[in-house]
Amino acid sequence: MLVKLPKILRLAALGFLTIALTSFGRAEQPATISTSPDRQLEIFRGLAEKSQFSVYETDADGHLIFIGFCNRNGRHASTPPEQQTKHRDQRPGLDDDDFRKILHFPKLRAVATQFQRISDDGYAVLTAFPDLVAVNLSNLKTAMKNDDQPQTPTSQTLLYLDQLRQLQDWNTTHSFGYQDEPPVLNEMQGFPELRSLNVDVGHADDFDELFPFIQKSPKLEFLKLHRTNFSEAQIKQILDLLPNLKRLDIKPRGNTPGKRWSYRSLRLIQDYPNLESLRLIHADALPLPWEDGLEHLVAAKQLKYLDFPISGDGREVRPEDLQRLQQARPDLKILPLMDRDEARQTKEEMRIQPTKFDTRIGPA
């Protein structure tokens, strides 16, 4: 069970964190190191030996512009096999000293890490790359298999990202453990160019933390609230801030009409003319009855794509209700009614990727 510390304790921790960050600001800032493309690739390959999966991309001159390290079975669909390294055996994972070597990649524009041994001290090097546009730091605190002493980056790592003023794509899925961290998103500047945001526990279950951040990031086109406990009214407040939002993913924790997101909340969708895709995740998104539920999507004429689970935890969507929706909205692409190949193609159509970098490298 995920238990959140009382807010007063989290706020006290934030005070210490702010002092630490101020001290960091006075310290010598990390700086990139001019390095030849051949040497960059040599350094990358050395790092790749410590992670089960690694991937890179280069610019036309051979400079590394994207790196990804996942210390579990990773994947990357958009790069050729020769730019990926896969190991079937266990690897130790990158530590702080390893990660500091990315300072040799001065043209870097996108970074992804999962299941590594990197702490706040290691992630501080990201401040040397103010032009980063895509960052995926999923599973920051998730221990590796058989790892008794994993590194535990704190909210300070998130505060380091606040210096990346060009950021357009940020994924912080599977942020297990951050429900015990001080709230920091509300203390950040927000990102004026942010188009895609994926938040999870510790953030998607703290409205007072997330809402001010959303206010400062008004250009979002994709928002995923993973394991959120927000009410329908709170989600409406968020949607009202995002006129450019094209896709909304929600994995609710509970489905209680009048309290949390529920089937009745579908009535909101018609009010946002640019919202084209809605994805509801996991069994807590159910039930989805026709009455006061799916029927609301008939009026949401702008909606092009709809995805949700058919069944789970003894709850299900009735086939006759799905057929009724499809008859009322023959233009709406309903993924549960598709075969596997069509659904896979449609998921690609739904994707919002604001930069040329695909930072999806593993389980999240």
C-alpha cells in the first residue's frame, strides 16, 4: 500500500531541500566537455556494458544527441539494431560517476534512464544541458532485482530539471516513493514549451502540488495522470487550463461518482474542442455503462479515439453498450472493438510526440 507522509512533514523536508538546492546554485556548475564523435561513441559503449539495454542517436556529424539506459529488458522501436546494446545477463547499472560521463556529449538533446544507481549527485549533470527537449526519468526509485542498496534520488533531482527551460517532453512514470517526498512541482517554474507530461504517484495524487505546475505549463498537448485520485472537479480545473490538449490518459485510483473520476466524468469531454484522444487505464476506470456514461461521448464530436479496458476486477463494459456507441458515433475509433493489428496502428495515430526523440526505452 502506498502511504503518503503528512503534508507538514513533506513541507519541512522541502525547506531542507531548498537550502540544498541554493547551495548547489552557489557551487561550481557542471559543464560539458568538447569531445570528438568517435570518442563519444567509445564512452557510450563503455556505459552500455553496465546496463542491460542502451540506445543512442547521433546528428549528421556523429555527435550523440539522444541516449537511453534501462537496466532491465528495454526496447526502442525507432532506432536500428546497431545503435542498441542488449545484454541478457544482469548488469550493475550506471552509478553517479558513470552518468557524469555524459558531459562528453555536448550536443545532447534527449535523455532516458530507468532502474539505474544514479543519485541526486549524478543527475545534477543534467543542468549542464539547458537545451534538453525530452527527458524520461521513469522508475527513479525503483530498485533493481536483487538490489539491496539502490540509489534513491530525491525531489532535488526534479528541481535540477527546472533549469531545462526548453523542455517539451517529460515522463516521470512509476515514481514510487515520491509520495513520501516534499511536494516540489508547485515550487518549479513550469515549462513554457512543455507539450507532453506523464505524472504518477507522489504527483498525480497531490492536486495542490500538480495544479500550480500545470498553470505554468499551458501548452500541454498530452497529459497522462497515472494512478490519480483527483476528483472530477479537480480534473476539470486542470483541463480548463489546457486549451491545446489533444490527448488525455487517466489511470484512476477508484471510480466513485461525485468523488473521483468515474463514468459520469465523460460528460466533461465535449467541452474541450481540441481533445481528440481519451484513454482510460486499468480496471478502476470501470464500469462504463451507457446511461450517464458512454452516452456523453455522442456529443463529444471532436473526439476521434477512445481506449479503455473491457473488463477487470469483476467489472466489464457490456458489448451492447459499445455497439450502441459505435452506431451513434461511426466516426469514433474505439480500440477495444479492433483486432490487434488495427489497434496497434491506431495507438500510433494517437501518439503525441512533440520532438523527434522517442524516449520510450522500457517498462514505462
